[in-house]
Amino acid sequence: MLRTRLASLDWHDLLRRFVLIVVGSGILTFGIHNIHQVVGITEGGVIGALLLANHWLGIPSSIVSPALDILCYAVALRLLGAGFLGWSAVSSAFIAGFYAIWEQLPHLLPDLSAWPLVAAVAGGLFVGVGAGLVVRGGASAGGDDALALSIQKVSGWRLSRCYLVTDLSVLLLSLSYIPVTSIVYSLITVFISSPLIDVIVGMGSDEPANEPQVA
């Protein structure tokens, strides 16, 4: 029976997904480590929510982050199936691995702190391409992607709109403790990365990028 199941697998598709997830994880983490963390670009979604909870409620990020991710993945499990969570586990492992690699190296890009607009644009490109490849591979790069894909499943909206809704909601709440000028650069990143993810997911398909393969 095991031999039959192995023979029925589409190894070409499995390899394609695996490569997309690995490459996407590398690009995403490279950008976050070398741009976001250096310049201090604020995020929307789950990352922004945990920063918000930490500021106003004093709850450590080490508690809020896994709690929010678990909540998002629980919703995704019900709506998107176990296959999605399996590929997301692969993505999570490579994201952690790439972070470990980048942290052992000096920053590989110039410090863009003096050019926040350039940093916002570059950061949006890295996040958009990296997360887009991971989602195209049928996984998520974190709770943000799982939540956006779940909203898409229920609403039928384009994926970019789902990302914008979650990111903008958190960024607007972040105005309660972050200067407007800082939020503006984060908005630039969001408005670049969200539609770019949509484009990457829909590449090579005749259909709009409304529902990537996640099973």
C-alpha cells in the first residue's frame, strides 16, 4: 500500500513546491534581517499585533507571538486543511534556519537608516517576493499568511486585499503609540508587498490569484 501511495505522488509538483518554499524563505528572511531589523520598519499583521500587545498590556512577545500564530493556524487548519499546515511546517523550519544563518553573518546590505523611503521600498520588495513564493508553494511564512489565506477562503477577496485589511488594521491601531512618520514608511512597505504577493502567487496561471493551491 505504501508503494502504491508513493507511486501516485506527483514528485515534480512536490519538488516545485519545496524549491519555492526554500527560495522564498531565504529571500524573506534576508530582507527582514538586513533591512527591517536594521532600519526599524514597523510591521502590520501578527508582528505588529504582538508589538501592540507588548506596549499596552506589557505581555512579552515570546508569549504573544506563538499564541497569535497558533490561533491563526487553528483557523487555517479548519478552512485550508492539514496539507497546508504540513507545508507551513516546512516553511517555518527553513525560515528559522535562514535566520540562524543570517545572524551569524555581518549585515550584507548597506545601512539604509538615513534613507527610510529606500528602505521601505526595498523591504516591501523582499517581503512581497519572499512571502509570495512561499504562498505559491502552498505554505505560509507565519500567522499573517495563514490569516490572510483564511480570510480569502471565506470572503473570496483577492489575496492582496486580505493582506491589506489585516496589515492596515494593525497599523492604524499602532498609531496609538508610534509616530505618524514611522507608520507612513510602514504603509509604503505594505502597499508594495501586498499586491506583489498577489502577482507572485498568480504568475503562470490563467486564473486570477484568488486561491493558491494549499492542500
